[in-house]
Amino acid sequence: MTKQAEIQQIEVQNSNNIGSKKAEETHAAESHSEKQPTAIEASTEKAKDGKCWANLVAGNTFAARGMGLSFVAPVIQNGEKIVELQQDEIEKETEKWKMEVILYVVGDTPSIGAIERFIASQWNFVSRPKVYYHNDGFFVVNFRNVEERNEVLYSGSCTINNKPIITKAWTTDFDFNEEVLKTLPLWVKLPNLPLNCWGMDSLSRIGSGLGIPVYVDECTTKVERISYARILVEIDITKPLPTRILVKDLSGKQFEQPFTYDWKPMYCNNCLQLGHNCQVKQTQ
Ligand SMILES: [Zn+2]
């Protein structure tokens, strides 16, 4: 066999291997679902001639269930490539994520199964959401609509195996390490709040002295109890939690409004972590 013939022989073998492998994979993909071939499945047909590596890679069974992408030329600015995101594309995706809740268990990372069982027993007033796990140690819970998401967010604090659960609405600039560990929504009680301060405006004003007020509980809205108002406020937990605030009434007189918390998170300024405090341990 001449050198040239040898090379041709190898090329034929390779392309046969690829071809039969593709056939197996396509078959495997078909046995998983009876769907029409997707764009990528169709494009793997071209891969049999062994010319396009992108198509070879795309041809595996996992990718075959994904979706085809297309090339969008980046912009060049000062000699550097810049990818410019488009408003309508991002808004479409943001809409989907509006129903998401970030869920974090302080001091523990339970399994998805444990979280699903918790949701089924504690949040049985909403339809069963889908739960995702993020490698940074938190979960994303996907509710059917914003109403159900809010019902859960405002349902009060929960624990799993005696560990507090933190729930937060997903936002466009969400960064787990920046946000969840440093700013938390906490239920705050305002004991003996003068009854003429129970309006939403005044509660917002007082809550703003603590952080970003988010919600007021149903009993407070309907004034079903009058010994304390209860509001949910996003508070910076890297600093000591305020226990009171000065309020100036209409006559110009000041009074001290105390705060109490349903749950006080521990934050360690040494380790920059939630769930313990090295300094407290040392002094105990
Ligand atoms: Zn520490």
C-alpha cells in the first residue's frame, strides 16, 4: 500500500467510526424522546463527513436535547471585542426569573430532596415549585407565578433541622456572596407603636430607619392585634442590629421606638460569614 493509499484508508475508517457512532447516538437520543429532530440533531448529519468539529461536539446525546445557537458578531472597540447585550432579549429572560426565590440554609447545605420535602410540608399553600441547586451552596426555587412567590416570601421565617432558612426574591443584580450573606430580610416587631403610626406610609418611614422595608404582615395591615406592628425589612447584618430608633412626632416631640427581631442572624466579621461569630465564642 502506498503512503497516499494508507492515509486514505485511515480517513475512510475514521469517517466510518464517526458515522456509526453518530448513528448510535442519534438512536439513543430518539429512544429517549419521540420528538422531531432538533436543529442540532439535523446538523449532526453533516458531521458524518468529518469536516466540522463544532458539529461533532454538538452531536452528543446531551447537547442533542438543547437548542441551536447562532453567531452574532461582537463589536470591536479600541481593538477589543465587546459583546453587547440587547434589552428585549434580557427583559424576556428577566421576566422568567421574577418568580424565583433564592433559598439558603444558614450553616447547612441540605440535599435537593430535603428542600423539596420541606417545601411540600411547609409551603403546601402554593403549587409545587421546581428546585435548583447552585454550587455556591444555595437553592433557586421556581414558582408558578409572582403571587405564589410572594405568598412564600411573606409567610414568615422557617427552619430546617433547626437551621434558619433565608428566602429572598431574585433580582437582576443578584450576587449570592454579596447579598445573601450581608443583607437579609428580617421580621421586625415594633412593640407599642402608637396606633396613628400604623399606616403604610409611616411604617415604611420607620422601616427605612432600619434598612429597606419590604412588607408588613397581615395582622398589622388589618390591625388584628395592637400590641406590636410587624414588618419585613432588608437589613445589613454585618453591623449590629439596631434595637431602637428616634421618631419625631407632629408636635416635634421625639420618642424612642424599640425593635425586636423574630430571629437574629449571627455574622462573623473575622471570617465574613453568616452563622457564627468567632468574637462571641472567644468571650464566652
Ligand atoms: Zn468566624
